[in-house]
Amino acid sequence: MRTVLSFSGGMDSTVLLYHLKYELDHEVIALGVYYGQRHEREIAAARAICLTTGTEYILADLGACSELFKGSSQTSAEIDVPEGHYAEESMKKTVVPNRNMVLLSLATALAVSRKADHVAYAAHAGDHAIYPDCRKEFADRLGEAIKLCDWTPPTLLRPFVEFSKAGICARGAALGVPFQMTYSCYKGKARHCGKCGTCVERREAFQLAGVPDPTEYQE
């Protein structure tokens, strides 16, 4: 099986990379996308992880389209990155407009080009409350659209859709994922800030899963 993975270099997509590659024995093509996000540390992490695992990595540069993704703390410098536990309003500030539809459309194009069997992304249960493009309903309908895009279309995979973040962490530990190579922080510092929502969520996932956290935090 050949699968195109929407790959950020973060914790969730790296666990999915290992799950596909080492548990299911898929040939994985990892697709990263630059769309004008606040920093590129995840992209650097993605390259390093793919090099370590012998996975083909392709970066699609949408820098010229960055104006289309404004309005998020991840793409607009004037919007502060919210800190602390995710709440509805603070989490909404981190939503990049229509990101997953764009990323999965690009992954689908690559899959059709390479005659891959699947397109995969690591949406999980913790995302669903706020992120519209991580909901099961969104993925179900996008999966149906993908089935109509070509004569031999790929299938959309989202095996973690019912997993908690802690569940993903536990799965990654069982697969031997080098969590210290992954990068999640929204602020893009050399070390994870420890304060933004994704840092708090990452730290709690390790605690709840009972897995040692190798992440270096500033706080």
C-alpha cells in the first residue's frame, strides 16, 4: 500500500507516520505545506524525521497564497498566540481558514499523481469540539468527494479520529516514536514555550498516557 500523509512534523502526524510505516507496512510519502504560518520549525522537524525514517518528504510552497489564510494566530503576526488550556474562544484564534481542506486536496493531487492507495491525516477526538475541519462529519464528506475526483481515486484514512491526545501518545510510545524530534509549539521558539494551548495539551498527553516527556520547555 502507498499512502500520502499530510505531515507537519508535530506529535500527532509523526505517530501516524510510524503507524502507517511500521505497523501497517505502507510506503509513505509525507507532504508538508508552507502557507505562511508563523514559523517553520515544524517543517524542519518534519524533514529531520523523514530523513531518519527513510521517508520521502515533499514540501508544497504556498507562500504566495499566504493572504488567503490570514485571520489566525498562526498566520497573522498581529494576533497573539493564546496561552493556557484551550477554551472555545482562545482555540478559535488558532484555526487557520479551511486549512485541512486545502492540505488534503493537495495530498489527494499527489496521491493521484503517484497512484497512491490512500491519503491520511491525524485528526483526533480532542480536535473536534472547535476545529471544524477535524470533525468526523467533515472527513466523511471530504472522503466522499475524494472518491469522485479521479477514475482510480485514493481513500481517505483518519485512524486516530476517535483517539484522545493521550491515546495517540501511548500509541507512539508503543511504536518507538522519537517524540523529542517532533515540534508542536505555536510560538516557534528554540524550545517549546510550555504556555500555548498546544504545549499544554502536549504536556498533559504525556502525563495522562504515563509516558516520559522528552520535550524541552521554556516554562
